[in-house]
Amino acid sequence: MTVASALIYLLVVLAVAAVVFLLASLVFGRGEQLAPLPPGSTPTRLPPADIEGADVRALRFQQVLRGYKASEVDWALERLAGQLDELHGRIAVLERQLDVAGQQLQKARAERED
């Protein structure tokens, strides 16, 4: 009888495992995965130009075993660095134009006083 009871126990365990598996499949889906991304692409998004603070705040990275995916973080940092360099370049040009305009204004005032 011990063999029969062990066999019944095994069948009950298998039946319970099957029910748990089916319930988990219904709740969590069948385990389908999305198609892999093409090499070099990323789900991390930034606008092509004029990055704003809200864009950076909304930025999310793919999480991997040891944190975030380094290539995505590097890409985002490179984009942000490029945008900052461009903005600093624009500021420098505008400051030079402002200095030239101020000098021209002083020169025009000096000529008027003479």
C-alpha cells in the first residue's frame, strides 16, 4: 500500500502543480516576449532638438541586472552634453553681439555729445 499511496500523492502533487501553472498562465500571460530591438537602437527617447527640462525628467532607462543599460545612459548623456554645448555657444554669440551693440551705442552717444 505504500507504493499506491506514494503514487496517489505524486498524482495529487502533479494535479496541483498543473492547476497552479494554468492559473499563473491566465494571470500573467503566456510569457510572450517582444521582438528584440535592432542592434544600436534603444527604447530611451529624447527629442531630436531643443531638449527641455521636462524631457530630461521624463527620461527612463532600460534596467538590466546591474542597474541601467550603460549604452543608453551614455547615449542620453552625450545628447544632453551636445545640447548644453550648443546652448553655451549660442549664449557666447549673443553676449558678443550684446557687447558690440553696447560699444556702438556708447560710440553713438559720444558722437551726439560732440
